[in-house]
Amino acid sequence: MANVSRREFLRLSALTAAASVAVACGQPPAGETSEPVVAGQPTSAPEAPVAPAEPVAPSGDARFAEAPSLAEQVASGALAPVEERLPVEPRVIPVTEEIGQYGGAWHRCAVGPSDAGIINSRMSYEALVRWNEDGSGVLPNVAKSFEISDDATEFVFHLREGMKWSDGEPFTADDVLFYFVDDLSNTDRNPTFPKRYRDPANDENMTVEKLDDYSFKATFQSAYGLFIQMLAGPGALDWTVRPKHYLSQFHPEYADADELQAAIEAADFANWWELYADRADWQNPECPHIWAWLPTRVPPDVPVVCQRNPYYWKVDPEGNQLPYIDDLRFDIVENADLLNMKAVAGEIDCQFRHLMWTNYPLFVENAEQGEYRVMKWTLAEGSNALLHPNMNHGDPVMRELMQTKDFRIALSVAIDRPAINELAYQGFGQPRQAALVPQCPYYRPEHETKYAELDIDQGNALLDGIGLTERDGEGFRLRPDGDPLTITIEYAPIFGPWRDVVNMVCEQWKEIGIRGIPKEEDRTLFAERATAGLEVDMAIWTMDRCFTPLIEPHYFMPISGGTPPSTAAEWVLWNNTRGEQGEEPPEDVKAQFALYDRCLGAMPEELPALAQEFFDNASEALWFIGTVGVLPHVGIVKENFRNVPEDAISDWLQLTPGNTNVEQYFWKQ
């Protein structure tokens, strides 16, 4: 496979600097990629580095070390020696401050039992490849290295020989193929093959081929320049959580038909794929994993407890098997307010999730008494409270209004963003439109001000211009059919002061004759209604994913989902099913869908112009309406809880805090 020179690769990068960390477990074979792939950049094949940037694992006569509790099990004969549990080339994790010490529990809080499910994502970021902590590049992870053809159509991955699942069984290419063939490609499990694994040019499904026990190849018919970055995102975590030796007993291709049917009935499921999904779920302690900590106490039992994995396949630079910390413990609370109060009181060891910057003064005031530090990471949110107009509303009148750009502009220019920032966000954020964060290479200042200046006269003129001139006795506008024009804004108060924001927006819209009604819901109901995508007028969610947005550009073209909520479920279904289902979208939306496919397949010299056009289109179309963004991610960390970086990019796409290598956090004695 041909190589693009490292110099040329970085010259073409959309970032102004190369990725700051390169990870390799020893010198890679010639032609294999163990340097980071630069964020936002198409993947070509960089030259092999002269020397690894990461510490090399102990070799020769050097011995690995392990947690005392595991050493005791080895001494009693209950567990194999650490050298036999680790792969031939374990991944070496550099420490943020110093080599850690073993022991202790990490106490966190979760808002409801399902929130503890971040053990399967943010607390166990074990994809084939993964983002580094500042989001500047993608590194080998479960795959020790990978090779990319010069035309970006073939991707060869090399796994770690001797790596094991948490029950001691080998992790091999057979597990990857089991996921691809028997799970991802199975129409019972996935009626529609995921678009992120389809050819960007012709929409054909990718193919995956086993080369040997520890190597496999993914192939596309045309270039897929952003495939490696796609594999580093949350949508690709399933590649490493499907142990064939365990899950095949719940799959009709492998299980005895009578035994499988008996298991389905015993578990009170209707079919095999429901049983399979249940057995693969993080709440099943019997399912093996490759995570640092394994669920051992799961809902409805509380607290949720996860204990160290004896077969975890990473070490520190001195050969100490990770993780350092023994257990994760999730206390379950009813809402984010209670969680923040526990943080103020010093009852949480280390957490950023669900902590509100509005409580920052309280955190600082109580830090000494609570024996914690108050930290701020870089949050990749373009807008904390993002308005999602539902352009596929089931009501034809509302549907037409939400699809009318001038209607959306009128709603936007009637929002007093500086007032919202001062009152709801205490001045911590920036009043802005739905736009990328400044750290993103595709950020443009004009995007954050587009249709974002308060202009009541313009808002009224736009609404009059589209025929909404009739009003009721209270001065509110009527719909074209004569009924009252009411917009209900639905939200679940999860990641910001959304109750305050929504109430302020509804009050401000009175100035243009729009009656807004706040509707607060619990997250489960909110997600259900948003996913259906028919009854919701408008919804609120956070505009994350704004640092490496091309991996999941949810807020730059119409979307379908629960969290974030649907804005055009039927259009997205049409696009995802190759036009076989759903509703054909307008030409500008079809063009944006097609342009995104071109971005995915672009080579380095092509991507910047295509991506800029993509984000310019989104800015002009105003499919989403922003309010206040670019806020810090506030966290509290106990004084003796160490190896937590002072700064990191914090986002769902980086699966934060997973990208900060939580396995090397430790309690300093």
C-alpha cells in the first residue's frame, strides 16, 4: 500500500498544528500507521514514524506488575500470572502526572439508573482506534496499528496478539467478523445497514475480510477519507463488545434451534434478537468485556458497581497493569440538582458530567472544606440550549411553517441572547447562533452571528411577509387555518438551565406575536416523543459535537433521533434507506445530504473546500436555532485524586472522560 508523506499529510491538514501525541507500543512494522491521524482530516497512509512517541512496554527479562488483589489470586492459583493475561504488545498509556498507586474506589453520581450506562462508552472508551485527550488526532487502541491504501479504499487492522476478554478467552479477528457478519449485517438485528459503513460515493455496504487470527481488512469501492475518524467515534464502539464465544449461544446461526427458543421463552422475549440484545447489554454481568472495569452490581441494585478487569490489556510506562483504581461506584440520584449538591458537599471524587457552571461559585466556595479542586475543560458545545424546529411535523400547517426559512429566521431574531446569557448562564457563555466552536478548523465568525442579532422589527416583518397577519384578542398570531399559532417547546432538564432558557424564549417571542409554551419532561418520555418525530413542535438539546463535527454532523443537516431530537425523521429515513422509505426531502436538503457523503470520501486536498461549503450551507439554512454556547465544562476532582489533566476537549465524539485515559487516574496515598 502506497504512502503519503507525513509532511504532505500535515500540510494538507485542516488544523494549524499536528496532533500532539503519537502512540505506538514499540516500533511498528514498516508501512503501519501508529501515529495519530489528524482531526478533521481525511485518512491517507502516513509514513511509519522513526521512533514511537509513547513509552515502550517492558521487554526481555523485565516483568509486569499488577494490583495486590490480583497478585493474591495469582499466588493462590485462582488466576494466571499477569504476563499470561496481557497481550504480547499491551498498549502503553502515558501518565498525566506520575506513575500511580493501586487501590481505592472512584465514587461518582448518575442521574437515574440508565445514566450509569456510561460504563459502556465514556468510562470504557475501547474502540479499535480512539481520540487523544485534546482531540487533535486518532490513535491506535484495540488495533495496535493499521494500514491505509493510497486511494483510501482499503483499511487493514492488526489486533494485539494474546489480548483476552475478561473471562480469559482470546480476543481475535473472529470476534470482529462475528460482529460485522452476524450482528451488524444481520437484517433482524439491523434492518437498515448503518450509513456510516456504506460507500460514500455509491452507497454500497462495506466488506470486511479476515486475513489471519489478528488481522482483518475493511474495503470500500471508492475513497472513504474519514473512515478512521469514524471508527474513533461513539458509533463504532460495538466493534469491540461482541464476544463470539459468549454471544453465539443466543444467535440462530450458531445455537441449537430448540435450545434457543427455550431461552427466548424463559426470558420472556418475543424473538432471538431481543434476547441477544439483552445478553449483550452492559447490565448483563455475564457478558465478557475488554473494559478496565466490569459491571458486577447493576440496576435495579444500587449503587452500581464496576470492578477491575484482571485481563485488562494496558500498562503504564513502567509495566504496571492498569487500571490503578479498584472499583467504580455510581450513586443514583433523581436529578442533576441533587447531583450538584452532592458535588458541593464533597461526596463525589471526580466528575464533570451533569455539573453546572451556574454552581461554579458554590464549588469554589466549598472546595477547601470538600477537599477538591475545581477544574474547567474545553466544552465542544456550539450552543448549550439548541432549538430543534420539527420540519416533518404530523400537522401539515406546522410542518409547512417549520419548513419555511423566514419563519425560522423570525423566531431566531426575536431571541435576546445576551439577556439569556446573563440571567440563565450568569455570563459564563457567549450569545451566538448554532455554530461550530472556535477551536474547530471549519469555524467562521460570521456563522455564530448569522440571524442571531435581536431585531423585533425584522421578526414581525418576516412573519407578516409569509401571511401570518391575523391575530387573536391577546395579540398572538393565528395560523393560516385560523387556529391559534402555538409552539410548544419540549425539553428534559439534563445538561443546562433549560427551564430558564425556555421560559425566557417564550416570553421574548411575545414581541413578535408567537405564543410559546414550555413543556418539561423526563428524559425517557422526551426521547420517545422526539424519536417518533410527529407530534413535537420544537425541542431542546445541547449542540455538542462541534469540534470534530464531520464524524456526526447532527446539527448541520436535518436529523432523526431521540437525544438529540428529530427535526426531519422522514427525510432522514429516505436518505438512510436509499429512497425506499420515508419522504423525499427538498432539493437543498438532498444537496446537503449528498455533500456530506462527498466530505466523507474526500481526499486531503479536496476536503477543506467541501467541508466549508457544507457548514456555510447549514449556517444559511438555519435548520437549528442557537442561543448561548462556548461554555466551560466544570468539574470537581478530589485533591488526592490524580492524573486528571488540567485541560481536555470534552465532547460526546471524544467520549470524554474516556479520551483522558481514565484507567491511569489514581488515589495518591
